[in-house]
Amino acid sequence: MNETVPAPLPRIAMAGLSLEASTYSPAITTAADLHPRRGTDVLDRYEFLRPGTELRGAATWFPVLQGRGVPGGPVPLDDYLALKAEILAGLAAAGPLDGMILDLHGAMSVLGMDDAEGDLAVAVREVVGPDVIISTGMDLHGNVSWRLAEALDLLTCYRMAPHEDALDTKERAVRNLLQRLAMPGRPRPLKAWIPIPVLLPGEKTSTRIEPAKSLYAMVPEVEAQDGVLDAAIWIGYAWADEPRNMAVVMVTGDDEATIVAGAERIASAFWERRHEFSFVAPTGTLEECLDSAMASAARPYFISDSGDNPTAGGAGDVTWSLAELLKREEFASGETTGIYASIPDPAAVEACWQAGVGADVDLLVGAIVDAGPSGPVRLRGRVEHLHEGDPDALREVVVRAGGLAVLLTEVRKPYHLEVDFTRNGLDPRGTDVVIVKIGYLEPELFEMSSDWMLALTPGGVDQDLPRLGHHRITRPMYPFNPAMATPDLHARLVPAANAVASVEA
């Protein structure tokens, strides 16, 4: 009896570097800040690739190195080159491959480079060779240069902002790759690429509201057509001053006419509706937002301290907003309760730790990395709570000054979840005003808020883009050049990936 020998599983490597980094932040993001994972820890980061899952068993995996950091400042060149070299060495050691997942964000800035992801992708292509199919699932706030699009085969990105579909997107990148590897002859997909000269902050492009809501609704419609594998809109990253920073539409598939038509349809709609993009919530100065909160009966009332938002790349320790809050009589008297999250300052945290819960402290906090317009701020209050063990913040301290509870952290940390507050003895739902260093509210905070405003505050991710002074982006660019002529929005077909020379060392 002849027995059918099962086909060997495809050999797939996985590696990548994922970071959103503002070139306007004085902070730096070191290799250690990217918390590199190696070996099977790379796969175990994703639920759909853990042992026993369908996708884990669908290939022979060669996980190399995956770095992922909290958004911040640029990566020093030597740190990047060391991580890149480790990735390339791991890929070379893996031997012949069929496919690869290159896990990227798309907005990693590296000192001395303009297109770090493009550089990494080209270097990876040189090592694995022209026949390996490479797939990526990116953040929609990433950038897709021609160079990146050419070096990779399958590109997709998130379709929601906030990014509630992040894991779905990473899984889609894996499934797209496995589907292509299972096809006879493993044909390379065609890629239709259209750069759109529009650069907007995420707080104006949330898929919760129009026009992004309708524009992103077009993506699955185009993807559902015969001959199309995937469709995507990248908004681009607004707080880096690099030529690649702009919106991009890409459609991949096997039918040239269909992917070109789909890409051009989405790109035209995006351009035609560029004037409709507006902030996801009412905005104002911090004073205006606080006045609105005090006058409102809505509780809790959330305010986004957007200019130093660490999830967009802010240093996180600009103290200007905290200084303004400490001047408010409503908080000083205790008439109004508030939470401010947060200020990273390891020395202040250590002083509170030594003093202990219940101790009165007199501290100078913040402005270690980004002095901003106010420098360190004097915080006098009582140590109310100590917590140790958060993977980002490490140690956290609550100092109460009147009615205002101020969260201090050992290391910069964004506060997105209710448990971020409750583990520190705080009740955000029972607090009058919650001020968080964030842009648009993440899902749990959005659900928790009775009302909210976005404060246009200073920092490395200032929402007033012209005020930041971009001078290296490709011009003309909307909204920097509001009267610009309609650009060429015809799709360009990206050649099949080949081993090409890296031009950035």
C-alpha cells in the first residue's frame, strides 16, 4: 500500500522592530527600551501563535528577535545597528526559508536615518534572498516608503484607531503569508502603491468619526473583490520630520486592473475629504478644558494632556500641565477631586519610597528629559500609595496635593486601563476630573468618561503641527500647504521584491 507522504511544513522566520518615535522629542529609545524578545518568546507574544494553536502548527517557525517599545524619541544609530545585526545573523543561521514575518510599526526614527524600516527590510531581503515571501502587519500610523514596499511582498495595517484590531492585523499578516505559500508556484502578489501628500495627527483621523470612519469602511469592500488579497490605508506618522511621512494607500492581489482601481478609488476619496478631518473631541487650551470640566455636571470628566502624550512619542515628563493644575484653587482646596497621570521621575519616586505611605513630601518633579516651558515643578503633598511591579512604570507613587492625586512613575508609562488606576488605590469613576497624558481616549477610558476634551498642550507631539516646524517633509503637503494643487493619485505598481542594495549603513 502506498502511503501519502505529507508535504513538509513551510519554514517561516519571524523578527522585527516596532516603535513610534518623535523626532521632536529630546528623549532617546535605547535597545533595552525596545525590550527585545528572542527565540520562542517572540512567538508567544501573540495568542494566535502560542503552543497548540492552529497557526503555530502550520509552519516550522524560526523566531529570531522582536523589539517593541513604548513610543518615545529616536533610537541611537549604534543601538539600531546592533539589533539589526542580530536579526540578520539569526536569519542567516536559520538556513533556507520559505517565508518571513517582519513585524514592524512603521514609524521608528533612527538618528542619522530617514527610513529605518526601509533600511531593515532591504537588509533582511539581502539575507533571505529574492524568493522568500515576506509579510508584515503594521500600525496605520506607520509610513510606507517605496523602498519598504519594494522590499516586502505582503503589507497590511490596522483598520481601527484606537487600535482595537491590532492582534487581528498581526494574525492577518500570518494568514496572508500562509495562503500565498500554499498556492501552486507561490506567485508574488502585485502591489498598487499611492502616496497621498496629507500628514495629519491621529487625533484627527480616528476611525470613530468621519471621514476616517467611512474611508476605512472602503478597505474591506475593496479587499472582497476577486483578485484582491489585501487593502490598506496608512495615515502616516505626523511627529517625525522625514521625507517618507505621509498617507499611503496600498492594495495587493493578483489582478492588476482590480488592485489599481481599488487603490485609486480609496486614494481619491481620501484626498477629496481631506478638509473634513477634525479633532476627535472638543479641544481647547488646558485652562479652557478645566473651566469646562468645572462647569459641567458630568463625572468623571476626562481631559487629554495631548502635547506630551507618551503613546505618540512624547517624553512624558513635561510638567507644564501639572504646574497649571497645582495653581487651580478647586484642586488646592479639595473642593474638586482630580487624578493626573503621570510624571516619570525616578529620584522623586525613590524619595517617596523612602518616606513611606502617609509621609508629607516636598519634591521637585519632572522635566528631566524634556524641560518644556516650565522645567521641574514643586510638588508638596502626602504619599498616599506605593506600588511596585508594573512592567513599564516599575514603581508607581501617588502623591496627594489637596484634591489632586498625582501619579509619579520610575519609568515613563501611558495610563490606558482602569486597572492602571485601581492598583494604585485610585477610583477614576468616582473622581471629578481625570487628566491623562494621551491623545484620543483608549477604549476603557472612553467608556469610563461621562464627557471629555482634548487639551492642546505643549510637548514633543504638539497637535499644532506647523508650530513644530517641519522642514524636511515632502512638499507640497496638506495641511502645511493648504492651497496646493491636486496631486497625481494614479497607482504605481511596485516591482516584485528582489535582493537590492541597502543605501543606509
